[in-house]
Amino acid sequence: MTIDVERWSGDGALTQCLLDRLRIAPAIAAVRVEDAPASREEPGYLFVSNELLIVPAVRPGRRRRWMPGWLTPPVAAWAVDDVAAWLAADPDIGPPDFADSGMLQYLRTQRIIPPYQTRGFKLVEMARIYLSRNPPHG
């Protein structure tokens, strides 16, 4: 498996947890993690948004011996539902907060109160997972 984290700042505990779970997935060829442009920081809260692009492994198709072309074309080993089921099996992750045919979205919030301060801030982390057929490129 290839993991590309060049475009990721490393922020986000949820994103790291998702990446650790996807790292051991049997039918994923590559993962690329990127910071999404929606990330921002304002007084009172920090919004971290990351995107994970997954390239599933491909099951080979069958070719015809006597004629050019595919009898059965190659297909992706996993679909979005398979990735959702794999991630939901981990108790630290659970099911996605939103899912459709092309994307999974996870949203986590937590209140952080630094030591020796009376006011804390709210950390909101959103991670979106997309499936791609193209290999990751730098």
C-alpha cells in the first residue's frame, strides 16, 4: 500500500485514526491525505477539515483468448459501502455521520481547556473519504 501525506499538515486525531485503520485494510492500494481548504481558526473554536482519497485494489478481469477485449473487465475490489463497513468495525471510529455513493464523512467535536486558563475552545474535525480509480500523484 502507498500512503501519501505530503499535502497533510498532520492535524486531526480522527484523521490519524482513520489512516491507521485504512493502513491495514486488505483491499486498498493507496491512500492520499490532504488538508481541505475549509480548515480555519477563529476565537473560541478550531475547525480542521481533511480529505482522504482511497484507491482500492483492482480485481483482474478475464480476457478472451480468440478475440481482443475483455470478457469481464477489471473491477475495484471495494466500494464505498465496503470501506464504511471496514471503518465501522473499529469501535474508535464507528459508522460515518454521512454517507452517499461517492463519499463518507466523519465529524467529531471536543472541548479543549488548556491548563491554567479559564476559557477553552471547541475543536471540530471533519474528515471526508473519497474513492478514486487514479493512482495518487505528488
